[in-house]
Amino acid sequence: MRVIERLRNYIETEIEAGNLHSGGRLPSLRTLTEILGGSYVTMQNAMEKLEKERIVEVKNTGTYLSGNNNIRVFVSYPGSDLPKETLSAMLRKHLANAELYLDIEVHENGEIRSLEDLKKIESSCSACITIDSALRSDDDHLPAADLREFPDYEKHLATLINFPVPDRGTQLPFIYSPACMGINRNLMKKIGFDYSKIDASFDWWEEYTGKCRKAGLPASVIHWDRKHLFLQSSLLYLIVSLCGFSEDKIHGSTPYFNTPAGRRMMKILDQVEFRESPCPSMSYFHNETPFLFQLGSWFSVQNNNPDHPEVTVDSPEAIPYRGKDGKALFINNRNSLEIWFHKNLVLEERKRIWKLVKIMTGRDFQLDYCGKTGMVSCVRDIYPTEYYWNRDGRWSSFFPCGNDTVIDRTLLFNRNIHGILSTLLEAHFFDGVPSETVLRLLDLKKMFPKRNK
């Protein structure tokens, strides 16, 4: 083994053993020669190469390990998860003893609105960590780095749930938000409906809506903002539970919507109250309707929380989309993490960012993040009752069991199709376009490229 390789291995071993830290002094060249072998001149040449790579700094007083120069890191995340101040404090807490020397700025994804915003990040930061939906647009993202340059990438990836990742090597699974049907037990009792009948078949729907009409309550209320691209996704569980999951039907020419199941779906939705946002308070979250098609796990943290006065359900319950075969349906609305590196960052500096990412996608940070957001971690082997919001097992319905059907959202409709399908559904619910016309057009427009772009 060459002297420079022995020197690299020595430095890495000392770092791993905790004997050498950023800014720490290395033994003299003569001592290193005695430890690692080779001549003094060869060791001096090896050290000069490491200095050029910015791994070490040579000063009059000796040679020191680099890494105590602050690196400015831009962290972009879904602001709806938790306040910026909370995430910033969380990062400081988990990095307190890491000695990574990072200057971290936390921003919400919505703050990046233009190419100019991206250029500002490029010119002012050395790295950008982005946490965003798997259906995100590339227009508001900097180019993602290939994380396979780090030798332990595959090992770390193996600690995470193995979701389909279109661009393997550039993304790490971060968190996801499962959903169930939401009911208000008190209102169900008020209308006299036995909610134990509720399952994914919706065979109970006519009886339920009849009792709602007699009681003067809406069967369900969906708030719909026409400026939003993905509101069709708030109906995904209903669509898949009735129309089934078949990649050939979803992405091919075989009818998926213009079918008996699709017509059944439209008949159900015709009895739902759609409200354009901004809307009055009448909704499931204000105890004015007994049923919601999709209740996300975030609800476990936000309900009756003083920080979220808009969510005050007095007797909620989450009911999985369980079919007659006993299997429940879960669609993982996953957020992934990716990194952009400035071209001037050397490997040792990129490794410091990678260590930050491993902390953020590690068990301790994830339990902290998910405990505050009501989300579910992509870290393997975290038990449902380890989440603070499910410590008593109250919200175990959000966690799939062994035989349940789990579908990654990226296997359904891509970003473009979500927007198109949402627009077509709007045409029916708000503009009176006949359901048969909408179903036919839904099948016509669903055949965009399969990958999310």
C-alpha cells in the first residue's frame, strides 16, 4: 500500500476512534514515518497532497485536520410539517456533539418561487438539503448529487424502508403520511349509524347518507382550492379502493375510470359537499360532518392543539380502508431527501454534509421529527408505539400490518396527471359537466409518461 493511502487510512481510523477531531493536530512527519513506514520525503509529499485536497492544513505550529471551517447549508422542507424555529432547534439539538461546523439556514419549500431564488442559494451556500414530496417539480430544485460517492451509502440506505426511487443514488426516503377514513363517533351516534359497518367497499354509503339527510348533516365536506394541483390526491384512497390498483389500467389504454367502479365513485362523490376555498368552518375538523375520506396521521398531533385552533374534533377515530378480504389499503405519500453540493466543495467537506444527512435520516432525529409532526419515519424497525403520538396505541390504525396492501404514491399518477385529473373533477363538481363525459376524459388524459417529472 502506498504511503499516501496508509496516511489516509490512519487519519480515518483516528477520527473513527475519537482520537482526532476537526482542527486537531496530527503527529509530526517524523512520528508518522515511524508509525506508517516510508521515508520522510515521501511522507512530506503525501501530506502536501492532502493539503491540496483540503483534508489537512499545514501551519508553522504543525499539521492540523481540516473541517473546522463553517460550511453554509440551506435546508428546505415542507413548512406545513412544523415551524422553522422548531426544526432549527431540533437540528441544533441533534448536532450538538457532532463537530460538523455547519452554519444551517432553515427555509420552507414555498420560499423558493423562481430561478432567481435558486441562483441566490447557489451563490450564497455551499450545500442545499431539500425535503420534498416524491411528486415534486424539478423546477424549484437544484440538481441532486449522486450520494453513491460515499462508501457507506448503500449500508445507510438499507436502514430505510425500500420505496421505489426513480433516481436511485440521489434520494433518500425521509418520512411519509399514511391516511385512513376519519369519523366523528358522537355525530355517528347522533344520526344513528353503526360505524362498525364502514369499510373500503362503501356498500354502507347509501344507508349512511340517508341518515345524514334525516339529521340535516352533510355526508362529507371536501375543501377544494382550484389553484392547487393535487387535490385529486385527497380522493386517492377512494379511487384505488373502488377501481383497484393495476399499473396496466392506470398507465395504459385499458379503461380505469370509465368503468362500473368509476361510475360508482362518481355517484358517491355526488353526495359530498365540495367547497371552494376560502370556505366557512363547516367541516369534519369542526365537528359538523361525521365522515372524512382521508385523514392523515398528522391529525394525531394537531387535533385539539392550541397551535392549531382550526382542528378541534371532539370524538375522532381513524378507520383503515379495509376490504372484504380483511386487507387494508395504504398509499404512502412519501417525502424524500436530496442534496446539492457547490462545485467548490471538496470530498472531506461533502462528507460533513453526508454526516448531517445520516443524522437527519437516523432513528433519534426521525423519532423527534415524527413525534412533533405526526408523520411516520422511513427508518426501518421503529415500532408504532415508539412514536410519541401513538405511545398508547390510540392511532395504530395508521400503521399497516403484514398482509395489508401498501402502494407507493409514485406508482399511481404523476404530477402532470394529478393536475389534469383534478381539473376534470372540478369541471364536474363546480361547472356541471356530466360525469360520463368526465370519466371518459379521465381515461383519455391518464396516459402521460409513467415517471414523475
